[in-house]
Amino acid sequence: MDQLIIEGPTKLEGTVKVSAAKNAYLPILACVLLSPKPVHLKNLPKLRDIKTMMVLLKNLGVQISEKGEWTTFDASKVISQEATYDLVKTMRASILVLGPLLTRFKYAKVSLPGGCAIGARPIDIHLNNFAKLGAQINLEGGYVSAETDQLNGCSLVLSFPSVGATENILMGAILAKGRTIIENAALEPEIEDLGNFLIKMGAKIEGLGTSRIVVDGVPFDELKEVEYEAIGDRIEAATYIMAGLATKSTLTVKGFHTNHLEAVLTALSEMGAKIDRDEYEVTVYPSDLKGINIETSPYPGFPTDAQAQLMALTSQVEGVSIITENIFENRFMHVPELRRLGASIELKQKTAVIKGESHLKGAPIMCTDLRASAALVLAALASSGKTKIQRIYHLDRGYECLAEKLSQLGASIDREKNVPMS
Ligand code: EPZ
């Protein structure tokens, strides 16, 4: 397994451009299965999760070709509607193929994703609403199978604004007969991006960006060939912005819609961060920051995917911070690792109390999940001495060329390949 060696404390300097959003492209890749016409996607980020989804599509019979910054998908000859455990277990987002397979082929069999480090992450909201659309759902042998003569549109109310459930149901509704109304839909920007892609593909959708999405099903043969590039990755952007602040650097982060990060930018400003911004880029400056109290919540609230990174930052600021994680039941796996660097963090159920101005010292630490790993990198940049970060395959899921991008910004960071696990 590879590991990162980071020598801190370090300053960062310059400009970093974020990649296209993983959490927009994953559902868009699932949409490839909806149509027999080619789909051309631009600048797919080179991430493990994207590769996993592409392998899953190939296993189902999708032809994939790459030319320069474009990747073309041809799902005219899908030969299977079954997503097997060996792939799904490595990436929960595989469940997103359920909606497209079910609505096009009237059948889908997907391995249950199972839990992951950050929580049980059930899919009841997905399945209950597919049943309301007319699917027979069967859970057996670790798989969920869904079949129908025809999905029929109806009014649905999600019991929680689940991102994945909103996306899965939205994709399933595209070819359903009649009108589907999704109330209490999640508002994350990646869902609006998915919807814009689907409209370019020929779908009829109203209400994108609101909690009430209305879909009028269209005939399968009306779907069109489509070219698309997803929005920039707001969580990658938040990660670099907080890395800049944690190392008291002047750093520009570009390539994303800054209005997709309002809650994060507002929180950082409240902490005293000096920030310049325009529509597609943010520049942070060395700032004397003070602690903050935040709670994660569904968009437009503070994103759970930026919680771990904020915790690493608050270990460096003046005063005490309180972070409450409301979305996932076990998303504090980064705390024991941050403590190994010297952070002073107390946990009480879903709340963390972080004492500021910790003088972090480099140490061997270990990644546990994607965003926790990003928090460890931030902390290592601010720590004095050498930090070895193991199990960085977690990082590779969601950060394209992280070590290279940080090294270009002046960080002392090396990736050691195939190091035996200690
Ligand atoms: C998406 O996961 C993201 N993943 C996650 O990002 C992100 O943390 C999450 O949304 C919340 O913003 C992708 O987009 C691929 P949810 P998802 O359904 O869809 C519960 C990352 O770091 N729930 O909104 O799985 C669930 O247990 C990843 O890039 C049910 O109870 O999130 C959780 O507590 C991590 N039943 C809460 O809702 C369901 O049927 C939010 O989950 C579905 C969800």
C-alpha cells in the first residue's frame, strides 16, 4: 500500500484548479445506462470511484472509449442488469445504477452496498420510493432485485432529503409513464447538475435546485446523444481553501461555483478568514482565526463532507470550537488520528469539542475514510516534523493528484509506493 510523507509546517502558494465533481459525475455515469445513444463526458476526474463506476458499466456491457479530454460511453448493447458484490462493496454509489437499469430494462439486481466506515447508510428511502413507482422489490442473498412491467409516475415525499435517493428516483422517473413529483428532494448542487445533464439527454424536468422536482416521463427512443462536463468539485475546493488557512498561506482555489460553498465560506469568514471571491475562484490570505460552533446539515447547510477538514483547521485557531455531525452516525474516525498528532478533541455522541492552538507534531497516522483522510493531510501540513499517512487509497477515491497539486503549491509531500503495512 502507498503512503504519503509530509514534512511540516509548510506554506502553500499559488493557484490550484479543482477537478470536476466526483459526486456529480457518479450519478451522471449511471445515467449512461438509460439511453442507447452515445454519451460524451469531458474531463472525468481520475479517481478510484470514477474508475470503479466505469468498470461496473463495462461489466454491464457498456462500450467505453477515450479521446483526449473526452470519454464516450455506448450503452446500446447492455447485456446484464446485475451489479455484483465484488464491485459494489468497494463503492456504495454503485446503487445508483438501480434506477436507470430498472426504468430502461424493467429489471435490476444490485448487491446491497452494506455499511461503510462512516455509518450504516441504508437504502430504504431508495427502495420504498421505487416500490411506490411500481417496482417489486426483493431482498435476498445480499442483493436487492427490482422488477416492473412499467414504472408509473406518482407523487413521492422523501422521508429525508437523501442525496442518493433523490438521484436514484430522479433517474428512474425519466422513462416512467406520466408525471413523478419528488417532494423533500435533496438540494445539493450535484443533483441540479445531474438534472441539467438529463435535460440535455431529452428528459423533461422542472424544479431543479428546489425541494420539489417534477419529472414527466419521455419515450425511450426520444433520448438523445449528449455531451457534458460536470461542475467543479466544491468539496475538493473546500479542502484546499482550508489547507490554505491552516498553513497561513495566500492561496487561490478555482474551477468551481463559489456560490456552491456559501455555508463553508460564511463559517470561515465568521472565524476571521480573509477571503476574496468571484464567481469561480476564492483567494484566502494569512488570517488570525478564532473558533466556531457549526452543525452539519443537508444543503445549503454546512456540508458533512467538509466536517473533518474543518476539524483539522479548528485545532489551529484561537479558542474552542464545537462541531456537531448530524448526517452520519460515525463520521469522527479522523479524531483518534488527529489526537496522535497532538490535537485536543473531546467527543460526546455526535459532538466534538476542539481546543485551538494545538502545536501538532508529525507522527505515523492512518486514513479511515475519504474526507477523514483529507483532514489528516491538512493537519500534517500544519504539523512540525514528518508525518507518514498510511492507507491513502481512501484519498484516491475523491482527490485527483492530491500530492502533485500540493507539491506544486510548495508543500513537502512525497508518495511512497507499495510500502509494506507496518
Ligand atoms: C452522498 O451520499 C455523497 N456521496 C456523500 O459523499 C455525502 O456525504 C452525502 O451524500 C451527504 O451529503 C455521493 O454523492 C456519491 P444520503 P449518500 O443518502 O447519497 C441516510 C463523499 O465523501 N439515508 O444523503 O449516501 C444515510 O444513512 C461521500 O464524497 C437513509 O437513512 O447520502 C445518512 O445518514 C461520503 N436511508 C443520511 O441519510 C436512505 O435510503 C444522508 O445520506 C438513504 C440515506
